[in-house]
Amino acid sequence: MSSRKRPHEHEEAEACSLKSVTPPTFSKVEPAPFSEDEQALAALDMCDYSKKVTIEMAQTQRPVRVYADGIYDLFHQGHARQLMQAKRVFPNVYLLVGVCSDSLTHENKGRTVMDENERYEAVRHCRYVDEVVRDAPWTLDDDFLNKHKIDFVAHDEIPYSAGSSDDIYAHIKARGMFVATERTEGVSTSDVVARIVKDYDVYVRRNLARGYSARELNVGKKVIENIGEKRQDLIQKWEDKSKEFIGNFLLLFGREGRISHFWNEGKGRIRQALSPPSSPPRSLNASSSSRRHYDSAPPKKMVRYEECADYSSDDSSGSGASQDEIGEDEADEIGRSEKSVVTVTETNGAKKEAL
């Protein structure tokens, strides 16, 4: 008897089973408990501390209890990275973090920005922390190590001096219970405080604008007046700088600026290179003389006296008449013509010599 199931029914069942699988999460829903809470005490009772766990054994043995301590003021990414390294130092780590109290911190290191309760809460909300030890000691002794069943202590390798001790972790290192973590360069609580101090006026003005009173900010009237004066100085400096910038811009790019002058010079040179030079102007005397030369009438045609004489002799011989036979009027007319020819010849000769 053949089965009536659909051919792809098993594939659909597998898809439904995959949908029902919860995806893995890497964050905690609840904050880490304190060392005196029930959860922390239950985890402590489950730990068999009778056998010493070495670094080699920690790779495969029970959950290893690693302890890290600090002030953790203004909790930042450098703190979180240090705790992450401590959590990952072995495959199975139960991370305990000790946070020092205000009194102990003020005595050994200085004033903090956050109080102890704020620092406790900041640490216990870090995802890598399994348990928080409040009022942690400055130095670790055997009683503290045995009380919390600590297998290893995590800290950076730089010696941490306190009082007469050059390194408060020296005895932990000698016993082989020390695991090193690395510091995050450029990030520390001191650096954060330095930023605030550097821009003190900026943050005071910001908080005053947001409604904080001078008493809440612990600033007096003189401080506020000084801030106002500094603001005016900054505005005046900004105006002076802007005027200087505008002046330099106009000096360089304005109508009479350097670039405009350079461009005009360049245009003149380009025109000179492209256009041929003009003919030199003629002097006034030359122009006037040439003008007179062109305006004057052309000279009369010269008639030589010899030609006229030949012409007259030929004429007289051809006609066969002598001069005596010519009438008195005609003789007078011929005489006047000869005189005019001689005058023209002399005049033209004088002109040639002048030229």
C-alpha cells in the first residue's frame, strides 16, 4: 500500500524544527549578583576548592574562578576590555570583580567622581561579570583568596606599588596564580577627567544653559563673570580673524588684487605677442612737406629752346618764307613765346638744384 504523504513533507518538518530553535544570545538579561547574594553563594558552594588548579588543568577542569579588582571610576571601554580579557583567559571562567570602597580609594589613590554605589552598579551591569565583590581589599591575602575560592588573579603586568610594596601582586605571581591582561592605550579615567578640566568653561556654560544653578556647579559670581568676559574675548578674536581673512581675500582676488593685476599684465603681453608692431609715426615736418608735395600741381612740361628753334627753322624752311615776310604781329607773338620758354627752363633748373 503506497504512502499518501506528500513527497516534500519531511523537508517542511525540518524547516519548522529550525524555526523553533532559539538563536544564541551573548548578552545577559540580569545584572551580576553581589558576593553575598544567594546566586553567588550557591555558585561558591558548588566549587571544589580542595584541589589546586594549575594553568594546564584550567583548560579542561571545572569552572575556574578568576578574580579582577579595581576602582572602576567613570566606567569606560578600557575597563570593559580588561574584564573581557579576564573572562576569556580560560575556556570556562567564573569572573569575580572586586570594587574598592570610597574610604579605601580616597586614602590610597584620591577622590573619585562616582561614589562607591554608582561604581558597584556600573560594574555589575557589564556583560562579562559573573559576581561583584563590594568593599574589596587593596591588597590580597590568603584569607580573602580562600573565602572566595579564587583560583587566579587577572591584572596587567605593570607593577602596582602601594606603600612600602613595589608590587602588590608580587606574591600572587610567585605562587603561579597570576594571569596577565593588557591595558587599552589612550583610555583611562584620568584622561576623561583631563578632558573635562581642559574644557571647564565650556561645560560650565553648557550646564548653566541647561538649568543648573551656580551653587550646584560650585561656581561663584566671579567665575560666571570671567566666563562672560572670555566669551566676549573669543567673539572679538573671531571677528578680528574674520576681518583679516576677508582683507587677505580681497587683496588677492579683488578687482585691484594681485591676481587681477597679474592677469591684466598677462593679457597685455599676449596681445603684444599676437599683434604685429605698428609703423612708427611720421614727424610733423615730414608730413607737412609731403602734404605740400602732394597738394601742389604737377610741374609744367619743359620745352627746350633748341627744339623750338629747330621747329621754327624747319617751319620756315618748309614754307619757304623768310622772317621778313612774316607779319609784325606774328613776329611779336613768336618773341613772347620764346621768352616764356626761356623763363620756364630757368625756373625748372632752379627747382632741380633745390632738390
